[in-house]
Amino acid sequence: MTRHYNFCAGPAALPQAVLERAQRELLDYQGHGLSIMEMSHRSDEFVAIAEKAEADLRELLQLPDNYRVLFLQGGASLQFAMLPMNLLGNGGSANFIHTGIWGKKAIAEARHLGFDYYVAASSEANGQTAVPRPSALKLSDQAAYLHYTANETIGGLEFDYTPEAVRPDGVEVPLVCDMSSSILAAPLDVSKFGIIYAGAQKNIGPAGLTLVIVRDDLLDQACKAIPSLFDYKAMAEGGSMVNTPPTYAWYLAGLVFQWLKADIGGLDAMGAINARKAAKLYAAIDTSGLYSNPIVAANRSRMNVPFVLADSRLDADFLSEANVAGLLNLKGHRSVGGMRASLYNAVPEDAVDTLIAFMADFEQRRG
């Protein structure tokens, strides 16, 4: 069997070593005579899997003791609703930095639910080609927290700094970050954040699992009418097992964490690999006469590289030939068009080198 190079933005590539181990353990997990998919989530065997996954994640992120890790369902998009429900129980306003589609969706959900909200900064004026500079950030007087998306998967726009969430009166409020497409891609100082959340299907594991990292002091801020399965405190106290969790996705995430530790060497090593992959591809784009990327250099995403061809009539041929060459899922998001190469952790450097060679050959023949 030949595995092709998968540049999908999500569900994304998984490490081959992880898939091979999961394949070996699929029918009979470590001699227990059944698959993990068939186990009780409260069995000793699965509890051990869950506890190791959390321990490995804590080690990778050097997670402080005053943070809880929740393994939830519903995707990162459900967090757009769960966040204001869990953080605005004492009133105040949800503040946002708007840099693209996912930030826009988070704002829309807070508005839909009737919560007070405020856009503290936006990149709309520059066509979402650069993130707002720190000096442009102005929180509202009643800000209860500040939300932003570290890396906009669709537009390929990444923050080059961590925002400071300080109200006009000098009060610091929790910083909340959607890291769905950037978590585990490089070292991270979790202590700067009140809550970090991420859909799994990019750098963590398969779709169906959502990771939420929440600081202890934020577990008592929920609205009284919140559904019990949406309550961070209830989920934390129940070990993310108030109801049946996505057990197989949790297991696979644990294998990814082990892969990052044992095979890659941790997040410092992963960050260096990712920086190198992105730098190569952007250099190929910038020195080309056919391809271009609109994002300001400081805010170019290391995970999602969008690019367009100078002649859009070549798009279909580019994608068709790329598929034949084993370079899959390069079509850009339907809202922006063009191409997009997602370079998540499991995308090997060889894949980027092969893509660059294909792009050069296509330009020579068709450009």
C-alpha cells in the first residue's frame, strides 16, 4: 500500500507510526481480547489509557498544576457557546480579537446566545492579511475575558505575539485562545492563558475529541442555567467522564502524545521541524512568478499556507496533477479559493520538499 502526502486542513494527517500501532492493537488491545472501542470507559484498562494521555500532555506542555485538562466532545465550535456560558455567570462582556472566519464565528455565537460582547480589535481593515498590533487592542470597561484565535486555519493568519488582556481600568482578565490548528506545534507558555481549547483533528488526533485546558480559578464562573454537560467544573470533577467520552479518539490522542515525546523529542524539536517546513514553502512561493501568498510576513501561519496562482484558470489542472503526484487535499477553503497546504505535525518534511518540487515543475511547464 502506498500512502500519499496529505495536506488536508482537517481531519488531517496522523503520524504513520501512530496509525500502525493502532492497527496492531485494533482487535486485541494488549492481550485483553477486545478492542479499545469495545471497552467500558470506566474500566481499569481505559482509565489507565486516559490517565497516561493526560500525563504525557502535561509533560509536553509543562502544564502548571493549577490547570485542568478536559477531553470533551462537540468540536472546537461548541466551545464558542460553552465559553461565555462558563465565564459570564457573574456578568461582564466577552471581548474578541477578530482576525478571520473562526473568530467571526465565535463572536456570532456569543451574540446568538444573548451575551454582551465587544470587538476589541479587528483585522478586517487590512483584509485580514495581518493581525492587529498590540497598540490597537482596546478592551471594553466590562470585559470579563479576551478571546482570540492564535492561527486562522482558513486565511493562514497567525499571531506573532501573545495579547495582553487588560481593561482600561488596569484590571487583567483571562486570556482565552482557540489553538485548534497550532497547539503542540511548538513550545507554549500555558501560564499566560486562562483557557486554551482545540479541536483534535489537526495536531492532536482524529475528529470527535476536543481538548480544553482551563485554569482552576475559572471553574466557578458559570451561568446558573448552564446544561450540566457544558459545565467545565462538572466535567473537571468527573474526569471528563460525566457521560461516555470519545474513547477511541482519546486513545489515539494519547498515542500522538507518546509519538511527540519518543519519536520527535518534544515540542522544541517539533517547533524547529515545523519552522523549517514552513520557511521552505514560503521561500518557494516568494521566489516564484506563478504563486503568491497575501499574508504579511510576520503573521504567516506555520501550519496553514494558502497560495494562489497568477492565472486562476490553471487551478483545476494544478490540483488534478497534484493528486496524480500523490499530493492530496491542496484545494483552498471554499470561502477564499486558491490553494492551501496544511503543514501539521504529522506532515513529514519530505512531503513539503516533494510539493515544492512539483510546484516548480508545474510552473516551468504551465507558468
